[in-house]
Amino acid sequence: MYNSLDWQEKTMSIKDKEKWDRRYHCKEYVYGKEPSDFLRQKINILAKGDALVLAMGEGRNAVYLAQFGYTTTGIDISEFAIRKCIKLAKEKDVYVNGMITDLDEDEMGKRKYDLITCFYFFDRSLLPKIISMLKPQGMFILEQFSIENPKQSTYGPRNPDYLIRPNELLETFKLLKILYYEDTIVELNEAWWQGTAAIVRLIAQNCLTENDMKKTELALKWQAKHGRP
């Protein structure tokens, strides 16, 4: 017996929605059905409980977390991605709460999640919101292309706004406990993404007091608006 995905549509950028609907409106799973290698390698050290998967796409990481017992919510802007995640969740006999939403427009709740994942999606303006959603001792895991990727690879974003600068995450999350950080060149083997890529990987834990959390959120909002301090 399996549970299907619950989903609800919220306000979103029509242009972005159309872009990602085109990407996911196909039978095959664009990024495959298997979870990210990084998530799979680190699953045993991550905080357990309620998980939020940002820009979950077709659900490979969301479904994997559900298989490990997480109460998993996955969000994406594309209805087609959500529907494919429904199918994958059924195949694996797990439940994921899926929401069609745009993080630019939505509030997902403060101090709500034990784990937040962000794989191959990056928006500096959302960092304060992401941090505020972590419970005490909650963890944030990220994997994204670095600013060096266009020199190394033919795939991934070219716009520097969506690429991570050297040491940027270490500075951004300096008040959190950095459990893992890597800025490296790897060989990716994830469906459409094949070959050399320059990526950044991070695991950070919220060990802040309530007062420190408020200060961190304000600092991150300033950074997102003005760039590096």
C-alpha cells in the first residue's frame, strides 16, 4: 500500500514555471531516479525528522529521504515535476508531501525543519529564509555548481548569479557549525549531467540561540540585498 503525493498550487513566477514545465514535460526522468551521490554518502550523519527538499524536481532526493523515515515535504515550481515525483513515490512505496510553490513568494514556516536540502538550485536572496526554517540543531545540506563550472563543463548555469563564489558559503554560514565543506572538481554521473563539473558541497548545523538566529537572519538579508559585506 502506498501513499500518493499531496500537492497544492501557490503563487509563482509564470515565466519560471513555464521554463521548468518544459524541462520536465517528458517521460524520462531528466536527472534520474537515484539520489545525489553526496546525499547518499552523508545520509547517516544528517539530522532525522522533518525534511524540506527545495526545488525537488522529479523527486529523486525527496523519495530517498522518505525511504529513510523522514517526514518529507518537497517543493517545486513545476507541476510536471511534482507529478513525476508522485509516480516515483508510488514505485518506492513511500509518502512525500509535494507542493507546487515558488520560494520567492511563499513562507514555509520558521523553526520547522530538522533537515533542509538544496541540490543544484541556488538563490542568494532565499538564504535568510532557509536558515530561519531550521529547527535548533537542524541541518542544511547543499550541492551546487561553483563559479568555476563554466570553465570545466558544458552544462549547468552560466549566469554568475546562480553560481557559488570561493568561500562564499563559509562566510554566509559562519555563525552556523560547518560540518562539511568542499569546493572541488568531480565527475558527475546523474542522467543528463555527465562528466567533469566544478561544485561546492556544504553541510551546516544550526547551533544558534534564538537571539543569534535573529541576528543571523538580519545579516543574511543585508548580504542578499547588498552583496558581500
